[in-house]
Amino acid sequence: MYGLWKPRVLGAWRVPAAGPCILAVNHTHNIDGPMVMGTAPRPVHFLIKKEVFVGPLGRFLRGIGQLEVDRAGADRTAITGALKALEDGGVLGIFPEGTRGEGDFASLRSGLAYFAVRSGAPIVPVAVLGSADRAGRVIKGLPPLRSGVDVVFGDPFEAGDGSGRRTRKALDEATVRIQEHLAAHLADAKRLTGR
């Protein structure tokens, strides 16, 4: 990442040095996941759509601990792998909106709440800003080479309400709390970086 772009990493010290945690990352561009993998202070196991796991790239992604997920339904293998990564004290990376979009955390899926409530792992919000810049692109689908990309890590927070409940209602309430935290972090990151 540092050879191709100029990432500015802010707040990486907020990622817990040990134990399980979940990085909740906004997603506007293909480079967001690799940028976080390359700049996070700990190895990250991202849930990545199965369509990416083809040929040599698929072997590489599996080799560095990335998790393949079939987005067509509830992928039990991916869920088990993600929970195992957290159980082992690892860092799970999730795009809570499920796919690329505006990157504003406006419509979250319930997967992030499920993993956070089920594992008890804190969530660290991450804002990747500047990856969707279009001016000066040489390669379609990538930000301009040597352009600046900001990766801003926020304060960890707990998604659950402390009751230990894992009902549908508890997950829905957790999703609302998560969305509020993520939206606030994104607004703070934009103010901080001027993007």
C-alpha cells in the first residue's frame, strides 16, 4: 500500500493490542480492504465475497487468512470461520453495509451486530477516505497512484447492551447503536482529514 499510494494512518493505537476485536470499515472502493490490511497494526481476517477467490488471487487470500463468504444466503462456513478467528483472539474485518456503495454506513446489515454480540468483541470503526477519488486515475477501478488515502481508526465500543441477549430484537437494537457509532466516527474522520 505504501509503495503505490500515500496512506495517512490516524488512530491506529486505538486498535486493542491483544484479544478479539472487529474492524467495521466503510466501503466505497475495491482498495478499501487491502488498504486496511496493509495499514492496521494487527493482522486482519476480512470476510470477502466468494467471487474474488479465483485462481492465484484466491490461493493468496486464503493463505493470508481471509475468509470467503457466499452473500447469497447465510454462509455457515464463513460464520464459523469468523467466530473462530475472534475466539482465537484475532481481528475480524467487516464491511457492515455488505458491499461497495456511498460508504456512509447508512444501511447496515445485521451481520456485524451478530458477530459483536455473539463474541463480545469490541468494534473499532474505521473510515477509509480518498479511495474513491476519480481524478488522475491511470487504472480503472483504482485510485490515482501515489495519491493520498486516509485510514482513520476510531475508539472501540461494545455493541451489546450488557444483558447477553442474542434475540432478534437485541440484534436489531445493537445494529442501531452500531450505526450511530459508525456514522459519528465517519463524520469526525471527515472533519479531521478535511475530506
